[in-house]
Amino acid sequence: MAKCDICEKEVVFSQQVSHSHRRTARTYKPNVQTVKANINGSTKKINVCTRCLKSGKVERAM
């Protein structure tokens, strides 16, 4: 689901700690977008995080 096809960034599980030190489970999800991109000369839909889009690791198809 929330996984970048370029850098393999995915969901991370952690503990949220309140002021009274009670712990609850929480997830950190990357900002993944579905994008039409040029891969090896063909256009494909891939899931890409916004960091990879911003840095130019993916060439978007027009």
C-alpha cells in the first residue's frame, strides 16, 4: 500500500508516549503518490514518495 517503488520507503511502526508516559501504538506513513512515469521507454503507473518526485529520481509522463 504505502510503499515507494523507487526508494522502498514504507510504513514505520512506533510508540506514542504521552505526558504521563502511557504508550500507544502509532504508524508513520510516507507521502506516496500514484504517478504515470517513463520507465525504460514505456509509461507505467507507479507509487512514488514525494521526496523522490521532488529530487527528480522519477521522470513523469506527459
